[in-house]
Amino acid sequence: MIDKEQVHKVALLARLELTSEEEEKFTTQLGSILGYIEQLSELDVTDVSPTTRAIDVSNVTRTDDLQPYPEREAILNGAPDREEEFFKVPKILNQDS
């Protein structure tokens, strides 16, 4: 399925320096991987819906309770620049926008 010359070419493209023993090893390993993929491509999956996971996983989240920070002035005093009750940041948009 894959030969040593193809492994050598891929190694050159990936800028990997492989010894001849490594090329032989990767030829065998990549051949096994490609053989397995070929086996999988023979399966009929027309009635199987696409999925990103083999098992169903759901996120465990907590509720986000908003609470005012009592030391608002302390936060504003720590800012490099401020304007009244707001942080002042550099303008990032062009005047044309």
C-alpha cells in the first residue's frame, strides 16, 4: 500500500530526517494504518448520523450568579487610564469605519 520511497518523500516534505531503519519502521506502521482505514471505508454508514464523539458527553456547568463588586473604585484606580467611571482604552478602529 505504501512503500519506503513514499515515506521518504513525506519525511522530506515534513522536514524530518529519518534513518533507513526509521523509514522501514514507518513504512510498516503507516501501511498498517492505511490498511485499517481501507477496512473502515468498506463499512456501510449511510444510516449513521455524523458525530464528534463515540460516547455522549455533556458539559457540567454551574450557574453564573452575577454579584456587584463592592470595591468598584479600587478597580478603577488600578486602571492605567480612566474617564469618570469607565476604563479608557486606545481607539482601535479607523475613522473611516
